[in-house]
Amino acid sequence: MEITLKAARINAGLTQREAAAKIGVSKQSLSAYETGKRFPGPEVIRRIEEVYGVSYSEIRFRPEENRG
């Protein structure tokens, strides 16, 4: 089952600020990853997997387009 990056963070019980600090990126970078404006590199993906407790294959890095 795929989940969005934002949902994975929320499931881990972390705010954007907390998650960004644990992953080692800025809050702005994490926000860009969650909205699909930027894509994290391999090292950041590994840290996301560790911090969120999910594997790369479970995360959908490009959120659904807003409709309406």
C-alpha cells in the first residue's frame, strides 16, 4: 500500500519541523518534497525510511494533483 510522504510523517507522529530536523534537511525542503516540487536524493530517502519507519516502495513522492 502506498502512502504520501506527508501521511508517512504524520503516521510517525512528527511535525514538519521535527521530521526535517531528524532527517537533516530544512523545513522548506521537506515541504517541497511533500508537495512534489522537489525530489529527495538517495541519502535523504534513506533517512526518511529510517525516521518514518517505511520503505521507499511504500511512499508516493508525488501527491495527487488538486482538482477543482
